[in-house]
Amino acid sequence: MTSLLTVDDPVLLDFAEEVGDSGPVAIAGNRTRWALGGASADDTRLLKAPAGIVEYIPEEMTVRVRVGLSVDDFHAALAEQGQRTALPERGGTVGGALAVGENDLRVLGRGRIRQALLQIRYVSAEGRMVSGGGPTVKNVTGFDIPRLMVGSLGTLGCFVEAIIRTNPIPAVSAWLVSPDVDPFVVADAVLRPSVILWDGEQTWVQLEGHDVDVAAERRALERIGSFAETNGPPELPKYRWSLSPSGLHTLDTAATGSFVASVGVGTMWASNPASKRALDPSVRVVAQRM
């Protein structure tokens, strides 16, 4: 469902007036992914989106937020109620995370951004406030505007407010690493890891859940090889690739060079941009600021 939005909120009205209906406009957040999509025109007006949590209903696991808020501050507020979202914790703003559309490293456990965004409010090129989606999934018809907006780099509208689905912070979280276990065997051995990473030699796994569940998953891992506790994931190289999850099975690791791959997701980070020759030529490559 998409509709022109009639609002009496002075914050939203002021933002729509700032955006206006003429000239190039860009919304500047924390600029952690500012280079994506190319450089802005010289005469681009830079604006800041409103920030803050408008409404949070923990029992409904939904939160309405103005997108200028940093993801770190956003998650800190949600953590007081034992919740988090699918947004990546990379130092950016909520609006920037939605515009870039990059899922969190632990996407298997946290879910995808496109699935978490229930409603988006934005200012169109005509300077009109538009609303797409709804506070609940049911009874929403028409174009799925929220999913379209995720990853659009702000080219379809200037985001101002969003309703995002939350999920519980697990009671237990453990990072494990193995020097020789096949990452694809790990994917079959455990029920739902938050992430499986592989660099061609070592395999990292994050397990999350209740204590009894994590303990059971650790026993399952012990049956396939040796794992040791570690503080977290390896450092990710500069260049990020997207390919099908099955593409990792046939990856030419000798030609790829240094890399870290997310098994079951299909995302890969590499230190050498020329290593795309080891992948499908149609694979999209993104240089990201770490």
C-alpha cells in the first residue's frame, strides 16, 4: 500500500519543506557508505534527516524511528528491552543502513533488512510526503514500496521515518573457530547458526540462543571436528562481492586470493578487486569503507 501522506507533525512538515521539489538533494548521515553510487553533483544540497524514536512497542516487536538516528544509539535504546533489529552495526544511521541495504554480517541469525522494514515514509521528488507499507504485514496490498526502497541509495526519495521489526537479543552468544573443518559440513550440522565464515582454511561460527540450545549446537560441532572459542569474526577485507550461496562450492580459492566468505548467504569480502575473475563475470562488486 502506497499513499500520499497528510501530516500535521511539524518535524515532518519542516523536513518536506527543506527537501522541496527542485534541484539535487542528498541526505547526509554518518557517511560510512558515502561513496556508494558515485559522487554527488557539485550543486547538491546536503540535508540531515530528523532523528529519534517516535513509538516503541516491545510486546509487538515494532518500533517507529526517524531515520537520522544512529544505528548504535537505536540499538542501545532497544537493548534496554532485550531487543535488536536486522540493521548492521557499522556506525551509520538508520536511514543510511536502509538506503544502502547491506545486511548485517550475522544475517542468518538477525534476518534481512528487507524483511525487517515494515513501513517507510519519505519525501518524493515533488516534495510530497509519501507512505509505503504498514505497521503490520497483514492487510497490506499494492506495491511493496519498503522492499523497493531498501538498497535504492536514496534515489527514489528522501527517507524520514520507518517502522522496523525487532527481534530478541539471544541469552547466549558464542564465537567458535576451527582450523580445518569444512564450512559446508558445519551448515548441515547445526540448526541455525547466526553466521558461518570461511577464508579457505579456517571456519568461524557464531551460535546464539538459550543456553541449552547453544550447548546442544556446540556438541554437534564437536562431532565433526575441533573448535575453539574466539572473540569474534576475522577482519573483513575491503571489497564486498555478492554471488549465489551455491557459488561458494565452486569458488576458485587459488585465483581469488585473500577472502572471507559467508556460507549460506553468498556474500564474500576480498582484498583484491581483480579476484572477481574467479567468480561469475556478472557478480556485482562493491568497494566499502570499513
